[in-house]
Amino acid sequence: MLPTIALTSLALLPTVQGTPSSSHGVYKRCGAVGQYYDQHQADWDTHNTQGWLDSWWTKNTALMHNNSLGFAGAFGQWAMGDPDWSCLEDGSSSGCELNTCDNPVLNNRGKDVRPAYYVLESVSRLNKYFGGVSSAFSTAGLDAALSKDSWATTFYEAKDQQSVVLLKEVLNGLGVTASTAAAAGAWAGAGGAAYSGAVTAAGLQIDPHADDPFQRSADLGGILGKIVIDSIESFTTANNQLMGGHEYNNEDIRSYLSHGAFIEFPGVDTNAVTDSMTAMLVGTSINQLYRAQKVFIMGGAACGDNQGIGSGPQDTSSYICRDGKAWYLYYWQENNVISTTSHQWGWVASPPGLSQLQQNEFSNIHLNVSHIINSSLDAFNVAGYNYTTATAQARTEDAITKGWAVPGAYGAAWEGIFTIPVCDVSAAIGSNINLKQFILQPYGHDSRPVWCGPICSGDAEKTKAFIDAANMGGFESPKRLCGQDPGY
């Protein structure tokens, strides 16, 4: 099951806010500190701000201890002459606004003006980050999107009423938790401490039903459990612990500020974050339901097909063309009545609920077949059918801390939100697999694919792994016409 991101931080989607100009006019008006405005992340390391902060921390332990507000209060007093600079979220009137322009205390700090200003800016922006994300997720929108009564029958075709009831219970639990906030450190280049702190703060807990068909998907933890904060109070706790000079997730605020992670953080676009996280939460939940059914992706041949291995559904809501290759999203619908006709073998169709996406109650959620397939393909290309929680967490942390991707910008298309099993059938084009012309089929009550050999990458083991991952182990329908056992 899926993993995490400090997301949604899924990399959070910030909105650029202006910073003071470093023009000569600002320098004259604001004093020495003005020349350090318009700072950039690299400036932190270039001017050894981390080493300076460590030294300040050691020399001013007593000052922090004696200030009731801890680190922020002590640093505000030392750098700006403001002992009430709390940066705490405690309902008090004191806040985390900066008063650096023409500040006599700061401007008289000589060579310490630059690093002191960088720390002040970083602390203030870290505080605004916590506040912005909390604001983005203290909304009824997430809960409303996830706590639909129709979920139990929209994305899963239950075989008995008990399954429906238990599934609805799971999803309702998710809906309650989803009214909270997303993780910390969620933009490209954020520090590792910020990321891991977010993971620690996250805590979605859903009790599994060990004796139920939904045992495999009852725990909607994974990425949701790592991204979604258990409650908005968790953000408040993280902020207040750090600002007070205490550790959070075994790290104090210095680790969160390291390498200038927050020095030019532009702020949180709450609408974008909410939209992205909602899509990710909905996507992850749908993935869990699909992974409990015979839902799978096949493709890898040329867009347009006609290569001798059949043709998939041509409705654009059913497939994507990626890098010149077509990929189709399938659901093998089992016949739910006794039959002696060919319908006893079921048929391939659109997955449950797929046609409902971006309609009715899901109309404001940016999620469609392209997100499902692209996310699954990316996960498959990284780890095959073994894209685990650990894999996803490592990949997401790497993306965020090294800056090669901003997960939140992908929304539901981010790698691993979906992990629908993938079978690349392109190797079958030049093969001698029996009845290969029926490997791909369009949707329809009379459409039943036939797989009489190593259809996935031309490899028997990979084909068997795909069959198992798609919940089709022991399923006779795809091999009903094969003259001999196809090996899966």
C-alpha cells in the first residue's frame, strides 16, 4: 500500500509572495540589514549560517532558558530587541512578524547582521508554513469529498452486504481524519528533518478487520497515514516545540532550518494545497478499492493498436497514449449469476466508478484515467509489483529533499498514489503465443481477453506475478480457450 510524502506536502504548492528589494534605496531606509534582503537558499550555506546559528545556540543557552518563550523569544530579544517574539500558536497576541527594517538592535550587530537576519526570516517563514498548511486543511472540503455514502458502492462491486458495510466504515474513518492537515517540508529542496518531522506528525489510524474480505485494504494508512496529520493540533505542537527550542521528532529547529530550507519559502497557496491533497487522498482511497478487485493496466504497444494482439477500448476516458505507447485501464467483471453461456467467464469493462470521476460529488476533484495510469506506470517502473510503503516514502523524501520533483504538483498522478498492476504486452507482437490476437479487447459484455502464454514482457514469471497482483490467481477465464496450461 501506498506511502508518504511530506506532501502533500505532497510537496506543498506554494504561491510566490514578494520579498523586500535589495535596492540601494531600501539599504538607506532600512540600514545595514537592507543589503541582505532578497535572500536565496544558497546564501545560507555560502555564508555558513548553520555554523553561526550553532555557535549562537551554544553561547545563549541561558538566555533561551530564562525566556519563557524559549528559543524564538530569546532570539527575538537578542536580534530585534523584542523578548515577546514568540512565534507560538497559542492564541496570544504576540506573533512571528518581523521588524527588521531600521531596527537599531539588529543594525548594530555588525558582522552578525546577515546571519541573524537569515535566521529571523527562516523562523518566521517556518511559522507561516505551519499556519498556511493548517489553514489549507482545516476545511470541510476534504471531509466532504471523502465521506460520501456512495463510496461503498461506487468504486467497489461488493459480493455481499457485509463487505459494503465494512468498507463504508473504513472510508468514513478516512473522511474524519481528512479534515486535518498535511505534512511539513513539502517543496522541492526542503530539508530532511522537515520531511521526517512530517512523517512523525502523521498518524491516520484505521482498525483493520482481520476476518473480513477487506483485510488487505482496511488499513488506508500508507501514504495517507504519513501525509495527513492526525489533527491540526499536531501542527500546533510541532510549531510550538520547535519555536520553544525543544526537539520535535528528535530534531530541534536548527535541523529544520538547515541549508536554508525556509529562507525563501514563498508561502502556502492554500487552495492549491487543498485541491492537490484532496485528489491524492481520493486517489489513494480508490486505489485501495481497485487493488481489492480485478483491476489492471495492459498496454505498451503502439497507440492505435492494430499490431496483431487485439485492440483495447478506444474511448479516451479508458486509456492514455504515453511516449507513443497505449495503456488501457481494465476491470474483469465476473458474472454474478449462474450461466452456461460464454458470459460465465465474465467480461472486461471500465473499473467501478471510473465514469463518475469529475461528475456529481466528485466534480471538483482533479482525478481521471490519466492520473490513475500515469501514477501506476511510474510506480511499476520503479519497483514492479512491489511498490511498498517503504519504497514510496524513500522516493518521496528523495524527490523533496533533492528537488527533482514537487509531488504536490502532480496531485493524484504522483508516483505510487495508484499502484494498479501493469502488464506490458508489447513483446507479444512478434511472439508465437496462441490466440494472441485476443490479448487486448475493448470493453463490452461480449469482450473476454485470452492469454495463452507469457503475455507480460514475454516472461512467464512476470506474467504470473501480474496475474497474482491483479487478484486473478486461479482465475480460469483468461485461459479458457488455451490448448495447454499457459503457466500462471
